[in-house]
Amino acid sequence: SQMDKAAHQLNVAIIGGHCEVTPGLEHPIVTGCSVGVAEDGKYVTSSGAKIGNKIIMTKGTGIEGTAILASDRRRELLEAFDENFVKKAEKFFEKISVVNDAIVAFKTGGVSAMHDPTEGGVAGGLHELADAANVGFQVYEEKILIPEETRKICAHFEIDPLQLISSGSLLIAAEEEKTEEIVSKLSQNDIRASLIGEITKPKPERKIITKKGKHIELVRPISDHLWVALAKQLG
């Protein structure tokens, strides 16, 4: 019913699929193949980032991971936080779609590439964006959006918000002269956005500049930190 509701909201059709019960799997798993039609040239891929592009990020890190942990580990979190806090974190599920983010950015113009970071979080997403275009990047820690709920829940589980599954955020590589307009248009549509860095040549390495001004290589996640948190024994 949730998939049907989402399909109607996006005016798309679900044309196939099947369900099964498999021994050893305790949670539903959904896989999909999306097919779209676009006019020639009127689309953006994740591989189009160009050297000199600025990198815009929407909403924040760990959107989906925050919602999952607030839901699956609700009882444990209620021992550390009040119910309103946990409920607000659970509602992050409502932020997972990036359709509006992408449409607003594309219609504003100047977008070279877009990518939604999922497994591996924003750190993984930045590497994937750069891999696809064979470029490098430099991002600034202080500019990366980390919602308060995400920050506190990650601190509770001792995990990195940059490596937490981040469906709901969108990474946008855009021409420098259009960057401010894109951020402004997103804001006008109630989508929080921040300019977090720029696309560089493949060398030097892919850097994050810390709040203390240190230039360090951005970690490439081995495993999403959601699994690190869920592997911890319940309190």
C-alpha cells in the first residue's frame, strides 16, 4: 500500500514484481528497476560532474539511517531521549524522496550531475559521484548538513553520520555561477541546502577540510554504519 501511494504521488506505474517468504530473512526486502523516458538532452546523470563545479547537498546526512534506528531501536533510544525527540527522528522517513530536490535544481539550470547517497552515506555518495566522472573533490566539514537528531543518535551508537545511509539527501554538482540560485530556489521550496565543496582534478586526493582546518582524505566506507549500530547489543 505504501508503494502504491508513492507511485500515485509520482504519477508512475508499477508494472511487475512478486512476493515470497524466504527462510532466514526476518525483514521485507524490496528491489526495483526504474525506467524513465526523457526528451533528448533533458536529463542529468551521476557521471556528468566537471572540474570547477560546486557541490550542493540537500536536507542532511543519514536521513534514512536516522529513521531506521529511531524505529528499530526505539525502546533503547527512549532510555536516552524523550519521546518527542524519537518521534521526530522516526518521521525522517517522510524526507526520503529526492524527487522535488532534483526537479527544482534541474529546472533552475546549470546542473552537471546529481546523485542520491544511499549505502555508505554522504561519504560513500561523494566517492561514487567522483568515481562516475573520474574527478576529485574537496568538501568542508562545517558546511555538511547534519540534523540534530542524526548527530545525537549517531553519538549514542558511536557511529559516523557521514557513513550512515543517507537516502533523502541529494548531491548536486553545478556550474559555479548558478550555485547560489539553485540553493535559493531549493530554500524557496522548503528544501534545506548547503554549498559543501567543489569538484577538482582527479589528483590530489579527495579531501575533507575539518573544522580545525586540517586537510584529510575523506573515508571511503567499507560498510554502512547502520549495520555497525544494529550489530550492537540492545542496552
